[in-house]
Amino acid sequence: MNRVAVLNVVGLTGALLGPDLPAITAYARRGGFTRIRPAFPAVTCTAQADYLTGELPARHGIVANGWYHREAAEVQFWKQSNHLVRAPRIWETLRREAPGFTCANLFWWFNMYSSVDYSITPRPLYPADGRKVFDIHSWPSEIRPAIKQDLGEFPFPGFWGPAAGVDSPACRADAVTRWIAASARWIEERHSPTLSLVYLPHLDYNLQRLGPRHPDIARDLRAVDAIVDGLIEFFAGRGVAVMLLSEYGIVPVSRAVHLNRLFRARGWLAVKDELGRDLLDAGNSRAFAVADHQIAHIYVRDPALLGEVRAALEATPGVARVLDTADKAAAGLDHERAGDLVAVAEGDAWFTYYYWGDDARAPDFARTVDIHRKPGYDPVELFLDPALRFPKLRIARRLLQKRLGFRMLMDVIPLDASLVKGSHGAPPADEGDWPILAVPAGGTPSPATMESTAVFGEIRRLILPR
């Protein structure tokens, strides 16, 4: 039984390989390299579930980063319980096949209440006074205080939001990815797991914020290359084989499509007034969209309305295609959690969750980093509202120190979807924009391209070669 570290370099594609990624490019060329046909949808949670179960969403149930829970009549994104994954995970399979096998999951998703041996994942604390206290969750629980003692606090402001991937007073641009890399070393030195799953998110931020063709992306490539190079050297020195992996490729986008505004104009989407603002009333809506990058799950309460909703979607600029029941089955997306219809964006477009017509009526969370209350993914959280002035932010910080003005400090996110320049989720037309897999020399994957579900077998083969 071999020991393996899987380094998940988010957003890494064949098109990005080259002089700005010298270590990663050399590693891919020395060993086995292949392109992965993207998961569908090509989003974090679905891709990781495909890789770790060897199954499609029809079996494992992870149809997106979030979905509409019909029984609760609530949209929920970025939930962390591993129990949401409904197929056996690779560490469970390998534990049965290889006595003594152990696994560490370092910041891959669905990392709470998992059956791995060691885990660390971001998890804020929410005291009763309304504060959000940045922290991590670990298993065993003793890891949390010990690793923070050695590495310092996890630089949570850089994990998501306007500070992610940029130099700021809170942290340096690559601080989060560096901390996670250090946590992988920390776990390896103390526990030596058979399989280490390591999530390295640095490229994800500016590829969405600036787009993959922006010249400043070269700086991000060099930063993540140095981190990966250090990890490869570290693990090689301890006899651990390294697999490089990514979940999706990010493509340039120039159009934001507001499906929920379309549905509201048709009278299908219900909104209720809460303190003078519009709040989506999903349970009373006849049709609404749960947007997730370039994919949107469309939930239609009245089956008689399906044809009309589909026709409206197909007539909407920026929508490439609409999947019905048969199409979802063909794509491996026929699961009870999926929408009744699934909209796929054109290559240069992406879907917002926006449903209000007047920004003054936007819900209070719209201008904040609030990944759990927004009924869809919001990449605009990567930006600071340009209308804000620094004196206002300084005043807000002083007020916050006095436990006042908390909302003033939080309301920093713009409502301008045109700011977003990169997205993912739909299958890219160019294979150069597909995610990739690279293994050590002698472990060449076959064929030259592989399905997302085949990653499961590649990890297993590295650990238990035949």
C-alpha cells in the first residue's frame, strides 16, 4: 500500500500550464498527465463528490453547491455535513480493502461528521449577539487548538470575500492557501495518513474576479506554483506520491443573466416584504431559479407550467440549453434534489440569483458576504463596492469596536454583476479549459482524457497498484 497526497489546485487547466507554472508544468510533463471531462455541473461540490465516490450526481446526490430543499421550502448552499453525500467515499472503500488505511481531509468540502480519520475545515462561530467569529472545525477535536497554537489562526477573511486572493490588512493574497499547505505538513508529520486530500484555492479568486486572460493572473500562477512545489518536495521526501488535480476550468464571461427577474416579471416568482425589502418566497413561488455559476436549477411547483417555463428560458439570451427529465437522466443529474428543469449558460454568460428590480429593495444580506442566506451563488462577494469611501470604513471599524454599527461594516458588497469576469459550471468548448490530473512518472492515466468519475479509480490505483 502506497501513501498518496492529492493536491486539489482549484482552477488549474492545461491552458494555464507554462512559464508562470514552472514546477507544476514540469511535474505534469515528467509523469502522467490527462484532462478530465468536467463534472456536470462543473462546480466545487459536484466535482469533488464525483472524484471521491466514482459516481454521478444521480447516485451521490450532490447536484450543485446548493439546492432547494423541497420539504423545508428553503434554498441551502454550502452545507458541510458529509452525510449529504449518498454514495460510499473512497476512504471507506480503501479502508475495507487495505487494513491500516487512514485518510486526512484538509479543506475539501462536506468535511464535517465524515468518516475520515483527520479533518480540518473552515467553520465560523455565531454568538447570540450577531457576531461572526472566524474559526475552523477539526476531527479529532483536539487538532483545532493544537494546530492554531502552531500555525496561528486560520486567515479566514482571505478564504472568501473581497479580501480573498488580494493583499489586504487582514492577510496576504496567498495566506489561506499557504495556511492549508502548512496544515497538510502538520498532519503528515504527526499522523502520516495513507491518503491526504489537500484543497489549494488560491487561483479560484482572481480567475473569477479578473478573468483567466487578465495579465495579473500570472502573479497568482507563480504564487500557487511555489506553494505546490514546496508540497511536492515535502511529500516526496517522506515517500508520499503526489497527484495534482483540479475541479474545473474558469472561462471568461461578459454577460450576467438574471433568471429570477424574468420569472418575477412573468408572475411566477413570489416575493414578500420584510422590513421594506424584497425577500424570495420560494415555498409560494410557482417557478424560481437556484443559480450556481453557469448552471441554474429551476424548481416548478405547478407541473402544468413546465412547458411555458422552458419556452421562456430557451428564449432568454445567454441560455444555451434547458434540460428536462430525459436530458437530466442522460447527464447523470436525475436526482430528487435537482431542479425540474436545469438551465445551462452560454460560454460567455453566467446566472445571478438576483430577483429584485430596484436595488433599494434588495434584501439586507445582498450587500454582505453571506453564503448561507443567499438563494444562489454570488461571485460579486469578491468585490468591494466602489461607492464606499475609506473614511466610512474606518468609522465603521471604530463603531464595531464599541459593538455598534455592525451592519455598516458588513454592507460592502456591490450589486453590479457585470464586475465578474470569469465563471464555470457549463462544459467548456475548449479542452484546454478542462480540469487536469497529473500523477508521478510511471503512473500514466489512460486514456488521454478521462471522465470525472474515473478520478476515484486513479487515486485507488496509486494507493493499491495491481
